[in-house]
Amino acid sequence: WTSGLNRNLALLLSCGRRLVMLDDDTICDVFEPPRPNPRITFSDDARDSDFFANEQEWAHLNQPINPDPIQRHMQCLGLTFSEALNVLGESHLKPSGFNRATALIVNELKPESPVLMTECGSLGCPGSASNTWLPDMAPASLSRMLKSEQKTTYALSTRKVWSGRNHPHFAPRSNMSQITGFDNRQMLPPYLPIMRSEDRLFGHMLDFVYPSAVTLDYPWAVPHLPLPERQWQERDLSFKPGDDFPVFFSEKILESKSDCVSDSPSDRMSYLSAWFRDLATAPDAVLTEMYRQDRLDNSSAQLKHLDQLLATAKSTPVNWQNYLRNGIKQLNADLVFASSEDFTVKGYPKNLEGSELIAFWKDVWLGLADALTAWPEIRDAATAYVED
């Protein structure tokens, strides 16, 4: 069982329809954001965050009117960008709504851009395997947390987090949501059912196939409360990159997006299939270096960020400063390890390493290439099955 495999089954059972998918540890209730705002924005900025001691602290945010999150997802799912703005109460996006958008993503946005996915925020477990994401929060959220020693303690010790938007927000690609809407009347790509962050990869692939499509992140949240209740542990403070299935290829999909000049979704999916097939035939030495370089780049960037935060952290809570120092120490050690001549590729599955592990990666990418090629026919068969 993997989340990606489960989601592929859901996609095939709903071909030709709109679909709302719920994680199994989510409660179907609606809560307003801590600081609601009437504006509407478009960018690829991170979500906002806030921290609580317990579930009772967010009880006052419960929205008794129209509490059905599935119905709320359906409000804009499958509409065009222009139609969705009208539903949300604006005839056009104001100039201030583009403040955080880059020229590249604005150039792809059109009035007829389809809303192929919808997302919402969460209250409770942030869905992350560790709490090393805290330095990468939206600047306003980080600043607000550090002004309160109590909030900082909650962030470092509990999994009671609000993560979401306080206003309707359009993004060029999806991220992660405990309740997610899909316009499965369009030919959405399959998930890669083998890794964590499979939803992030799906968002990149969907953006590749539909470059002008957008995702709508609604300004409300649902409780995400896994059982048994999860607590941050010592291992969750590790900034060392985990030995998992590699993610270095995921960002490169976006870098290759402009290389495909066709605007046909089926042509673009064929191009993406060829891209994975090419990756699967790369020499072991090239893939090893890509894996190593990605690890070095990410650890270096994260180390620089933590150094900058620590340099301006004199007035911040002591436990935050210690958290940063711990991360800096671990990242420096990882840079030494990843730079060594005897560096060996390790990951998932745990019993493989080196050339055997790379051979496994290649098999997975080749299988995904085959799946992407066959996906239109698979969807046709699934559609006929569902109709019968």
C-alpha cells in the first residue's frame, strides 16, 4: 500500500467526473483561518502557519455555516480562472494580487486557465515527517512565531499547526492537501506510487501537462488528526537528508517544461514519458552525480538560510537559537559526508545501495514512462468500466 497507489485507483474509478479525495485521518469539518483577509492572490508562495497548544485553542474558528468541505471544493473545481474569480466575488484580480508572482508564472496565466485542482488548509499534524520545515515558513509566519516564546515552544514540541491561507489563493501548481479536489474530466497524469512527496511530484507533472492550469487553495482548513496522536521526537529534528527514493528529478521536470512546445495534453504527456525513459537510460555515474549534487545544493542552501537566521536571532527565544545551531551542525556534517570520495548512494529500498539501488530507480522510471504512454488507453478502459 502507498498513498500514490490509492490515489491512482481513485482517479481510475472517477474518470470523466469531478473527484474530491479525503485522507483517512481527516475530519470532515470546516474551520476559518486565524486572520481572515478578503483579498485574492496568485503566486507560488508558501502557505501561512500558526501554532497551538491543543485542539481547544482553535475551537472558536469552527464555521457552523455550510460546513461540508466537499461541497465547498466543488464551488470552483473545473471552472476557468475567470469564472472562479466571479464565484469568489471579484470580476478580475487586482494588481496587488500579483505582488508575489514571478513574471514566468504570470505569463502562463490566462482568463481561461482551468482550475484542475483545489486544496484547503489543515489544523493539527502538518503532514511532514520532521519539523525541519520551520525555517522555510512564509516570512510573516516565521516573524509572528518568533515574537512569542510560547508559540515557538509549541512549534518545536507539538504537532498542533494551522497551515493554510487566510484568503483565496491561486497557484501555478498543487502542493499538498488533506482534502483535495480533482477535475478528473481532464486527462490527469498518474501518481508515482513509491515515494513520500508523491503529491508534490504529481503537481509538477500536472503543471507540465497543463502549463496554464491553476490550483485554488481555499481560505479554510479541516482537522488533520492522525491516531495514535503523533509527537515530535528527537529523530524529527534531523536536518540530514533522509535516505529515501530520490527527489532530484522532480524539480528538473519543471526546468524541462518549456522544452516541450506542444499545447496538446496528450503530446505533453508523451514528451514526459520520453523524459522519464531518457532518465532511466542515463549512466550510473551521471545519476550518482545528480543525486550527490542535488544533496549538496540543498544542504548548502539550507545551511546558508539557517546561518542568516541565526545571525539575526539574538532577540529570539533561546530554544529557537538552539534549534538553528543544531541544524547548522548537522548540515555541515552532511556536506562533508556528501563531498567525500567514498560517498555511496543509499535510499529506498533500505536493503539496496550503490549500483543495485540505481538499477532499481531506473526500473521505476522506466515503468512510469510505460504507464504515461499507456495512460490514455487505461483511462478509456476505466471510463467504460465506470459507465457500465
